[in-house]
Amino acid sequence: MNVSRRALLGGMWTAGAMLASSSVWAEEVITRTASVQGVGVPKGVVQILYNENPLGPSPKALKAATTALGAGNRYPLLDTIGLVRQLHKLYGIPFNGPDNANDLKALFEALGSSPILLGVGSTELLRAVALAYGLEGGEFVEATPGYTEIGNDAQEMFGSKIKRVKIPLTEDYRHDTEAMARAVTPKTRLVIVTNPNNPTGTALTAQQITRLADSLDPRILLVIDEAYIDFATDSGVRSMTDLALTRPNVLVTRTFSKIHGLAGMRMGYALASLPVIRKLRPFTMGLIGSNGPAVAAAQASLTDQDFLMRSKEVALQARAQLMAKLPAYGLTPIASQSNFVWVAVKKDCTELVSRLARQGVLIAGGQRWDLPNYVRISVGQPAEMEAFFAAMDTKA
């Protein structure tokens, strides 16, 4: 069973659903958990479920978004172009538009020739890929278990016109790039990689991804979803935006939802060759889909390096805790390059997920990936991680 972000947030096979059926907010919530106040959740809820940033947004982003609300009656066209310009600078790409807003035609022409495309989160961009490359049918090669937004969307919209070729992960839970390359046929339209992978948290090196790209015919688009790349620490694992900007058939998607802590504001972007961007653009909302506070928050967050460093530090600390302590509970954590850890459970995880939920601790059960003997645990702030381990110690 493959589940999209929309289904996840809707509650399919989540701890939240189990919570509701188990008298969620009953007196069983232990004192140590009940005293925890996370960002953006009710007191007593330890939500280490959706791979969110437990710190919340950057203070600079919050201030910018609040200020932008005052202009909520205006379309944020110029601010949106400003964000694109900012991303150009970040990636060392010249922006050919004027420095002021006096010549709107020139600004829009510069935007139309940009290799960067904004989206309502990276979700909109992945859906645009499904639409643009699924219309004529064909085969999509993807990893399993993995993040299957594109395949899900294409199958939902085009049905049997789309054949999804699902390649099992390697024994160490990584994309099997050699098997993916072998699975390519004349009907293949897309090869999809999530790096680091969701739900396993494992990552491919730049060399492995480049080798996969080298093996593909230029007519086949290699999609690299990098929602979690900012948390990667292994040598050789890095963003492949340079590949996207120098190859005709590589697309990289990025999001402000994770390390930037803007999951609730929905802002993402893609980088690719101009022909790929132009193929996708009609399937997005474009400038009219921009949200003023989200644009302002994204712009401010890009400048707050201290916050981004702190976000990574908190994630790495919590990740290290999970890796070190979970084996004592008879669980096997898989080495992660993300802000969550994929954990093997010796039996069906339902009892564990439900027991934690009764204590206000929400984690993701593996049923959503048809792997009930696994759970996915996101990182939290120190107090949240302490509450998680306290709940693990409590037979509630």
C-alpha cells in the first residue's frame, strides 16, 4: 500500500488514528509526558510522527510572515520574484531581470527563463511531474519502500496508462540504483529517487546518483527528491542541484518544510534544465499560487543560518539518542541520514504504537508502507525525546 502526503496528513495508519480509537486523551497520559510543551502542538503531546522541525520556524521567519499578513489583500508577485532571485544567488545562478520593479515585463521574462520553479511545498512540484510525464502513459521506476507521491498521483489520475516498476531496496535499506537502471525500458518516462529516503532515512552518495544519471537516456527524467538532504552527514552524500543545473534530464526538488520548519506554510522549489521547467510550469499554480506570508517566511529563513545550524544540531542529537538507546528495548534502528529513524520491531508494531499513543507520544507505524514490523520515529526537542523514552519505559 502506497500513501501520499495527503493521506498521511489525513491520518491513514497513523498514530493519530490509533489514538482516537484508544481513548486518546484519557488519564493514562503519564505525568512526565503531560508536562511537555512542544512547538505547534497541545501541551502533553509529543508529536514525533511527521518528520517536522520540532523547533518551529525561524524567529526571523515568524516576524516576516507576521508583517506580510498586513498585505494579505495583495498578490505577492514581486516578493515571489524576490524569493526566486534569492534562490538564484544561493545557487550561484545569474538572474537576468532588472533590480527594480519598474520593468515588470523584463522581470516576468527573467522568471520565465529561470531554472528554478516554486511550488506549494515540493508536493505541488512532484504532482506536476506526475501530470506532465504521465499524460502520455508509460513506466515510472521507483524504490520500495519509498516516498511514492509521484507514482501515487500518476496512478490516481491516469490509471492503467501508468505502469509503476517498484524496485526493492538493498539489504542495507538503500535505493538499488543498479537494479533501477536495469529496469529501464523504452517505455520508461521517469526514474524516481528520494535522497535521503523516506521512510528508511538512508542515503545514496553523489557518485551513486551520478552513475545512475549517466546510465539514463536523455529522454528519461531522473527525479531526486531532497526534502531531507540538509540532515545528511555521511561523506559523499550531498545535494545534487549541480547535476540538475548541468544535465538536460535531472530534476531536484527541495522544500522549506523540514529544516526550515515551515511545513504548515507550504513552500518548495525545483531546479532543472529550462525545457524541464517549462514542461512542468503549466501544471503548477505559478505566481498566483504564492502565499505572501509563506514567501516572506522562506526569504527570511534563508538568511537565518544560526537557526538552520541549530535545527540540524537538535536533529542530529535526537537521532544519535535513538540510535544509541533503542537497542535496549529490543528494537533495531537503521542508520539514518535524516531527521527520523526507521526501526525494525520484532513483531507487529500496533501494540507499541498504541501504547505510546495512550501516553501522548505519537510515532508512525509501518503499516502505511505495508511493513507492520517497523516504525518510523521523528526527532524532537530534548524534552520530547526524554518523554518518548519515559513512555517506552512505562507499560501503560
